Amino acid sequence: MTTAAGIRRQVQRDSDRLAFDVRRVREDFPILKQRIYGRPLVFLDSAASAQKPRAVIRAVQRCYEREYANIHRGVYFLSERATELFEGARAKVQRFLNAREAREIIFVRGATEAINLVAQTYGRKFLNRADEVVISTLEHHSNIVPWQMLRDEKGLTLRIIPIDDSGALLMDEYEKLLGARTKLVAVTHCSNALGTITPVKEIIRLAHEKGIPVLVDGCQAVPHMPVDVRDLDCDFYVFSGHKLYGPSGIGVLYGKAALLEAMPPYQGGGDMISTVTFEKTEYNVIPHKFEAGTPNIAGAIGLGAAIDYVAALGFDEIVDHEQELLEYATEALSETNSLRLFGTVEDKVCILSFIIDGVHPHDLGTILDHEGIAIRAGHHCAQPLMDRFGVTATARASFGLYNTREDVDALVAGVRKAVEFFG
């Protein structure tokens, strides 16, 4: 017979299972156990590259120890097994993004390569002189420079969506930029320098009303929130594995199948072909048409493991934890009178970018480093955004699912130490 005490114990067990236990999560990340200059590591640079859970490390290690062989072309057991795992990772990405088909998922080295792929294939084929590409002030260099290169080659025009002082896109101004010459919109989902979450669904809707395709840079979004490319209705979506707790050197380009099929190959070589003669080459079907040569097999498998890890924790729990941490950190840092925060919109991911009067961000980063605290100091590959605010650099603390209030307290203590030192 089930007793009241037994029911209470079961409810407590269910609650413990469902609650986000950051202490237990931290145990999954071996690198967080080390000390830097004799102090516990406080890692606050996840926006640049997140640390890796043991599940990802083991997946990559197991691949090289037991499962590795070249894929797609071998008829022996290891090749078939590696192919199964590689394509299984593609299917995991498809489900993660809710793409319609696995063939809409292209493995690349990272988001930078994904954007360059679109610029050099879709852009070269479909964009012409005097056409316009719309980007925003918030963009990372990887979503600026490829379009500048294409602009200089083909005579295009770049149009820029402005932002207000809080770091929010001015949507009325964006709508005015969309015209008959606009042939592509390429915009970030979340700013890597400010944390601003852009209204990408509205951006896409307004562009589609005029028949304009949209590319979304999702690097800073996918670690912090669920992404549904079919709900967004974006035409392209890109992200890098290393920001999603996966390996470096692996990333994803999602593209609608009809667009990918219409685009020429990005690189030539093995596996992207169907038949080759000296007179003519027939290209392979998507996604293989865009995956020339031997890919990062272990990286793709590791990315699949990272997706499994994040999915097991659950985005509801991750979002709640990180938003609570963001609120706590924002309030705590704001108590420093000489500190100025950039990116003060309400809707943002767990990134705090700031300067301190009289303390250069690089000096602050060095002081914090000797306290065992890792932050980013510089322009964050977003120099036009820095120009918008009239600064050359900021200090940036970016949080992941493994960070704690104690990490915030250490950051605040380090900032105060720097203020006293330079005061």
C-alpha cells in the first residue's frame, strides 16, 4: 500500500530530478575543477567558446578509439559504423532545429564558413550589381566581412539596420530599408557583444512579405534557447558547435532544400560528386554537394553528443537558470558607480558588456585573470558596434549553464579590486 510518506518521498524525488541542479551540472565539466593562479577557475567567456561536458569528450575519444574510419565510401564495418554515427548526428541537428529534412543540414567548420558558403554560392549566383543586402549594427564580423567581399566583387550595396542606445534594433528603420533592390537580409539572432535577442521572426516576416530571403546567425542563440527554423521560417540558419558545448571545427548550415538545390557547390573534391570525367562532373545531391572531402567526423559525432546533453537538461530549466543568473549579475555589477553597462534591453541572453571609468578592459581582464576569472576584453569581433557606442573595447562576461551566483560574486569582487587599484 502506498503511504503518505511514500508519496511525499516520490514527489521530492521527482522535484529533485526536474530541478536544474547547477552543482551536479558542474561535475560534468572536468575543466572547471582546476585552479588558476591558485584560485578556483571562474569561466565567464562562454560566448566566445563554451566548455565541454564529459559526455562530449568521451564521444570524441570513443570515436577515435573504437569507431573511426572514413565515411560514405567504405564497405567494411568501421566505415559503415562511422557513417551511421555521422549521419545520426545530422539527424540530431535536424531534430534540434526542427528542420523538415536531414538533407537540409550541412556540416561545415563553423558559422563563419556557413555564412561564407551562402555568400559565395547563393550570393554569387543570385545577387547582381546594385542589389542590396541588409545587415544590422549588431553583427559579428563573420556576418559583415563576407558580404563586403561580395559587395566589392559584384557592386552590391550594404544597408545597415540601426540600433537605439539600449542595443535594440530600430524595427521601423529596418522596414524602411526593405525595397525592390533588397535581395537578402542577414541578421544575428542574439548579439555576441551585447546579448540582445533580436525579433527575428518579425524580421523574417517583413522580409518575406517582399519576397526577400533571410539568413540568421544563431551562434549565441542555440546554447540559450530552443530554435525552431520552421516556426521562424528562416531561409538559412547557422551556428557553431563549440558555442553549444560541442567540439570546435564543426558547425551547421541549415538551408531550405529548394534553395540549397538551386545553389552551386562551394568547393570541389571527393564526396560532393556523382560522376566525374575529364569533360564533365555531375554533382551529388544535398547535403553532400556542399561537403567536399573528408569531414570532421569526430566533431560531428561530438556535436551530436552535445545536443543530447543539452536536450537532457531541458531548455526550460536552462533558460530559467541563466535568466536568474543574468538578473543577479546585472544588479550586482550595477552597484559599481564607475561601471557602464552596454546592452540594456530586457530581452537578452546571459551576456554583460561593460566598461569601468579609468580602467582599460584589457587591464581589467588581466587583473581578473590573476583572480582565476576568465572574461573577454576587446571589440568582440564587432568593431562597428563598438563605434556605435563610441568605445574601442568593452569587458564582456558571458555565462553558460554551468555558472553560479558564486561566479558572479567572484566577478564583482574582482571588478571592485580593479577599481580600487586604479582609483
